[in-house]
Amino acid sequence: MNIVLIHSYIKVREVETYLSEPLGLLCLATYLDKVFKDQVKVSILDLYALGATSPKSVGGGFFCLGIDDENFINEELKKLNPDLIGIHCNFTAYAQDSLELASTVKKYFPNIPIVIGGAHPTIEAYSILQENNSIDYVVKGEGEIILEMLVRALKGEIQIEEVNGLVFRKDNEIVINKPSELIKNLDILPIPSRRYIDMEKYKYFNKEAIWYVRKEPVATIMTSRGCPYNCVFCSTKVVWTRRWRHRRLESVFEEIKMLNEDYGIREFVINDDQFMTRKKRIHQFCDYFIENKMDISFSVDAGISIWLVDKELLVKMKKAGFYSLRFPIESGCKKTLEYVGKPVNLDKAKKLIEEANSLGFWTSSNIIVGFPHETKEEVMESIQYVYDSVLDFTSFLIAKPNAGSDMYEDFKKEGLLEKAVVRGSDFYRSDYDTLTMTAKELTEIVNKAHSAWFTHKFFFFLKPRNFYNYFLPKIKSIEDFRYFLKVCRTMFHRKIKPILLAKIRRK
């Protein structure tokens, strides 16, 4: 049996939109190979990686990253001779791309079943089947066991009704099977193999997607699934739920060692939704790399939760190879934080950021604006909070209503999603009005906050006290200074230059 999993192209407004390696598909492929061995052959058709380095204008201000050519897709699938085709769709902004791809595939392979999974299909399973005849099955939730059982059903080993977590059509009716249980022990899953994808291309994509990296090449890993918290904008909880589960650290160490030795990876971006949940585990993680003295670095993409760390842990993380800390403050306005649902103490956050800077960490944060009920005054209060802090960098992001999040339902309830979800929507430009501001106003506020940040930090470090306490601790070597210059160049290129060019074009 031949199983082909497809990493779709995406259509976006910003050419410089990069995706990291598709860890979800790698986990699925490696697991199916482990379970079925010679009974199945699993391949990943990576349409994104095959064409993302040559963006193509597709009209309407959009660019296609990846290959969307029907003839090419048809020919590549013919070579792989699939008996089952799986398509991944995680974010609502890219859902239309995945569904469009499914229609293309079904056009040329009408008798081959197509299954789709990810965060968006998990929450929109019924409507996807109702509106898209090209989709045969939808996976709701964590995919490995559900996909295994679907394969067994297609092989005739079990009935399709026995596949928990599956949604499908039968006699022109949509059937929703019982929910699938989460995998209790993640160590039954093998280390995701990178042999299914072109890692050389993802070394480039990762470097561009995760622009703050210190060492290259860089790869992403996951050491746990789920998050016990309930942020209003989070959609991944519909897949992983709020139950936090972790891999054995020995397995994580093995994966890191493999990537370092086989692919030369020197920096690892941890993609967990909540890496810091268990403090003892983080101490053990750091102890291992302090003792082994590997020439590698670490960062945590989702950030370091302020309420889960202290100075003692920060000191150890610095020794282990963590050099940059992102603090997901989300809002500098207490009223907005109550809506977000994140237990951030803003006073403690400022003190912890000061400690992190004094220890030599580069510090950054995420500030999200544009929640449905948020006023302009609350947005400006949030922005002012980080300007009053000692953070080195801040990403000012605009809230995006992804299916599966509580915020998505709030946008719908308030009539703010009366039009279709905007395709290719990114975090630096608003495509949705709120109850108090237009999308244009939000974008202008974020652009102004970004463009003024460099000037603000320049004058901040001109003060001798700030220069001595918050800049010098980071610059202990020539490598440290080179990293500082690299990040400044990238920040200017990615955030400041586009804003300046847009202003010039308007004039």
C-alpha cells in the first residue's frame, strides 16, 4: 500500500513567508513506517519546498510559495502511485490552499481516498466534508493513531466505523465517529525522521523563518505536546488539548544528537506549545548539555512563560546554550490580559526581563493587538508597556481568528467574520476590523510601533546606566557582537524597510 502525504503550497501576500520543516507530517510518516514496516510505503510530496524559493505572482496581490501546477502535481503523484493521499492543514489562513489542492488531486485521482487533518479540519470537519466533495475523510485531533486505524480499515482489517476520531461520508450522510483518545505515552512514537524531506532546503527556510538564530544551520524539534493554559487566541489546543504530555529526555537528546551528527545542525528551536511546564525537567535538560559541552544553541519559539521561571533557572539555561529569551507577554494592558486568559503579572515580567538582560540574554516579547473588543487606548497602553521596559526587541502582532480558538468564536459572534476568512493572512497586517478599530487603523498602529522601536532603543542605550547594565552583559566576545549586528540588519530588512518603502510609495 502506497501512502502519500502532501505538504501543500501556500498563497500569501508577503513573499518573505517561510515555513519550517513539516514536523507533523514527519511524525505521521515515521510512525506509519514503524507500525506497518514493509506493508506500506510512505512518501511526502513537499510541494512547498519544491517551489518556495521561486515565488510566483498569482494575481490579487498574492504570491504562491511552492508548486501549484496541476500537471506537475499529477505527474509526481503518478510516480508515487498512491493508494491513500493525506493533506495537512493547520492554520485557517492556509485552509483554502489545502482544500484547493485536494480538488486538484481528486480531479486526476478520482478513485483514491483523500484524508485531511490538522487544527483547522479538527474544528471544521463537518463543514469541510459538506462543502468539499474532494475530501473523503477528516481526522479530528492527534493524527498518528487515527491514521493508523484508517489504513487498517482500508486494508479490510477493521470497519471504518471503528476508527475513532474520523469523520467521513456514508450513504450521502456525514458520519462523526467517537473521539479518539490522546496518546498517553509519547515515547511509543519514533523520533521523526528527516529522510522524507529535503533538509538542505529547510536549513535555508528555517534560517529565514526564524530570523533571530545565532548559529546555523538550524532545525526545529518538539519535546512535548499540549499546554495546560487556555489562551483565547490558541487553536492548537483543539488537536493536543490542554493536557500536557512530554517525551523522555533521553529520546530528545537522541534526536538532537542525530540532527547534529547527520545534518550538521548547530541550533535547535523548540516548538513546544509549553516547554517550561515542568521546572525539574528543564533543569535536567540544561544539566545534560552543560555536562556534554556540545557546540549548539537553543531557543524556544513559543517563548518563556514568566510565571514558570526564576533567576536560578535562567542562569542554568544560559550555561546550557540558551542565548535569547522571548517572553510571551501578549499584552501590556491588564484588562486585555484578562480577556487573553494568560496569567502574566506585568510587574514581575518587567523585573524578570531586567534580570535576563543582566545575565546576558537577548530579550524579546510578543505584543498582540486587535482583539475584538479592545479599544485604541488599550492598544496604546499595551505598546507603551514594552517601550517602558528594557526589552531588546518586540514583535507587535495583530490578532488572527484561527478556527478552534475562543477568539475565532468571538469574532463570529460579533459579526466580524461575515466575509470569508482572509486567505494568507499574516500577523503583521490586519485583515479584520474590530468593534472599535478598522483593519487599516490597526495596521498603521503596528507599523508605527515597529518603525519607532530602533530609534527608541538607540536613545535607550545612549544612557550610560542602560548601556552598562543591559547591553554590555550580552557582548562578551566578537561572536556576540556579530550576532548583535546580524539581528539589527535582519530587523531593519524584515520590519523597518518594508514600512519605509510603503510610506515612500504612498507619497
